[in-house]
Amino acid sequence: MNAPDELRLLPWATPDGKPCYLSADNDHSRLSRLADDMEVAQLDSGEQVLAGARAVLADSKAGERAVRFALTRAVESLGDALRVATSRGRRIP
């Protein structure tokens, strides 16, 4: 459980890219559970993106568009994974 004065970094950002935080003293609130589910989904998606990027990189005939697409998705997934790691790291007692 978070200390009452600690904010939880949420796994999404505002439309202009600023981080969102949750102030809650209950790790089992509806919004906390939604954030937990979103983190799991982001990490699962990251695994799929990684597999796809590896496949593109292994394909010597992959064109620039495929490589750029794979890299763009990989960068997005890495950003999500780092946000999850930061959020979870802050919650470790």
C-alpha cells in the first residue's frame, strides 16, 4: 500500500504527453486496478512488438517502411515499459 502522501505514476499520459498521477490510500481502488490492468496490457503488447521487430530485423528483404514501423512501435513499447518500471519501483517499500 502506498503512503497517503505518495502519488502513483499512472501508465498513461495526458493528451499533451504530461504524466498522470493517482493520489489514493487504497491500492485496490477501481482506478488502481484499472492502472494495474493497463500495465499488464502494455507489457504484453511490448512482448508482441518485440517479437514483430525481431522478425522484421531478421528479414533481409524488409523495406524501410517496415523497419521504421517496427522501430516506432518498439520505441512506444519501451516508453510504456519504462513508465511501468518507474511506477512499480516507486511503490516498492
